[in-house]
Amino acid sequence: MSEARVVINLEESIGKQVGRRKPPTDPLRVASDLNQLATGLLAASGNKLPRRGVFRFHTHEEADQWMMTRGPKTKS
């Protein structure tokens, strides 16, 4: 038996295109806008970011106590 031969027509146009995304004209402005949005949302929620680092606790109760006293603070 002979094997099937695959034929690819390079001159054929690509089929259907769904959606069109245009790249932003000024990507730095978009990044700056997103940064301002994140900063505004964080300030509006009244929360601060959690402290960086790894904290190890022996019990869940010890971790809960740490979160209540020295964890991320909220604005009052």
C-alpha cells in the first residue's frame, strides 16, 4: 500500500480570524496606569501589604496571635 501524501498550499489564505487585538501605542503608559490603579485600590481598601519573609510557628494559635499583633495592619 502507498502512504497518504500531505499537500499544503502555501498560497491559500488563512481561514477565519476571531477578534483583533491591537498592541498599545505606549506600553509604558499602560504599565503606569495599572500601577496607579493597584496603588489606588490598595489605599482605598485600607490594607497594607503583608511583611516579606518566611515566618515559622509551632502552632496555628501562635501564628494567629502573631497576625493579630504584628501582621499586616489596617488603617483605622
